[in-house]
Amino acid sequence: MSSERQRELNQPLGGNAMPRFGGIATMMRLPQAQTAAGLDVCFVGVPLDIGTSNRSGARFGPRQIRCESVLLRPYNLATRAAPFDSLQVADLGDVATNPYDLKDSVRMIEEAYDEIVGAGCRPITLGGDHTIAWPILRALKKRHGPLAVVHVDAHADVNDTMNGEKIAHGTPFRRAIEEGLLQCDRMTQIGLRGTGYHADDFDWCRRQGITVVQAEACWIRSLVPLMAEVRARVGDAPVYLSFDIDGLDPAFAPGTGTPEIGGLSVYQGLEIIRGMRGLNVVGADLVEVSPPYDTTGTTALVGANLAYEMLCVMPGVQFR
Ligand code: MN
Ligand code: MN
């Protein structure tokens, strides 16, 4: 990369230039962009929660994640990732949705992501409930072909219907699989747990060829070895990371709509994302943060940090 380009790269606004409690709270205090043209990676919000089945509030997720992200600094002291030294990154703002119509919202999201992905930009999405993963995967598949997936969640999100509806926050991966958007033999679901309508609910996923790693298999251990297996499974395929914050234990991330006990730790969440370094990550999301149930802001803070970690494993990031 030329030094000219280096100077032109967007940078987060530093805390010495403007105190962290001041200024406009874009994601990481990055410049806001109107289009994805020229961007390698963008942060983009999808404030939508009419796909939720229990507590709502994820429509406020993008704004609150941005608010908590003002404390984030450019360099990753654990991995030495320096994303802003080589990538053009900006906050694209929010995708407009229709708060009265989920089907129309899904259409609007897909159109917005067609434009982002079509510009060659890799989106990191701030949700929003998990419904949004389906139209995002549709847009990504048009550009990259069928996708490998790393899906962190307490829930499999492969219901056929919910209350008779095909589109909801518990159905996105069912719809994506039906449409041939995914490479199931290169997909891993991590953190699944809790109670179901049938004892064999997760076996539907296994029958599709998906590797299911239930939360109990993750308890009290490092996930570094698991991620080596995940990387081998993904290989050179384009891969999407979909991170439902309820994959983490409610002790770490209480502000979410459908909490389940016995979940992953923040440390394991970091190991999962950092374990995706070297893969062809074409996009990622962080969904289901519900600020009204997040009384301390902790969940949004965790979400902001995990979204930054996603940036740090995007192709082209330099490590110092
Ligand atoms: Mn989910
Ligand atoms: Mn979930």
C-alpha cells in the first residue's frame, strides 16, 4: 500500500483530540460514510426487533453499541492487529427498515446489502434481532457463492415457522439453508443450549451436515482447539460469522431478548472470533443486544468490543 493511501485511511477519532464522552458516537468514532464505495470494511446498523419472540428492544442495539464503542482504541493489544493501518473502514449508519412490516424490512435490508456487498465492502453488522442474518446472507451469496458459517448462539435459529410465520428471529438459518445460501458441511454452530420443543431439536442441524457444538461441550475449557477444527472445516470458502450475543452467558450479556443460562464466557467469545484469523471472512454480525434490558450497558460494551474483534480478523489486516 502506498504511503499516500495510508494517509488517506479513515481513522477513529482519538481521545486526546476529543474526550471520549464528547463528539458524535459513530462506531469507534470513525468517519461516517454515505456509501460503501472505496471501503474495505464498514460497520452498519440494522435497528429492527419486530422478529423477536420474547423481549423486544434490539431496535436500540446499534445506537447503544455505538455509544459504548467510544472507548475503543485502534490497536488490539492481545493480537497486535492494526486494522486502521491497512483497511479503509467507516460507519455507514443504519439501514432503514419498516417498523410495521417484517417482510418489507427484510426486502429493504437485502437491497441495502446488495449495494454494500456489490461495492466490494465487507459489512460488520450491528443488530437488530437475528432475522436480519437471512437477507444479509442472501446478498453475500450473490457476490461470493454459498457461504461457510460460524454461528454463535444459544439457539439454532432453524425453526420452520414461528406462530405460523416463515420470517422471524428463530428462522433465518432454516430459510438460508432452504435457498442454498450455505455450505452446511462447512458450518459450525457453537453455544447451543437450553430447553426445546423436542429433545432432538438440534439434530435437524446435524442432519444437514452442520457441526453442532453445544454449550456443555465448551464449559470450562479453551476454545482454541475447537477453532483449529473450525478453520480446517471452513478451508478456503467464503465464511460469514453470525454472533448472537445470547450465545454468551447472561452473566456476561444480560441485555438480550431470549437469555439462556450456562452460556459461553466473554473469553470464549474472543477465542472464537480471534480463531477466525486467516479465513476469507466476507461479513459478520453482532445481533440481539437489547439495551432496555441492559441496565449497566455491559451487554452493549461486550457487543462493541466483539464487533471490533471481528474487524481485526478481516482479510488484509496487518499485525504489528
Ligand atoms: Mn439467534
Ligand atoms: Mn439466540
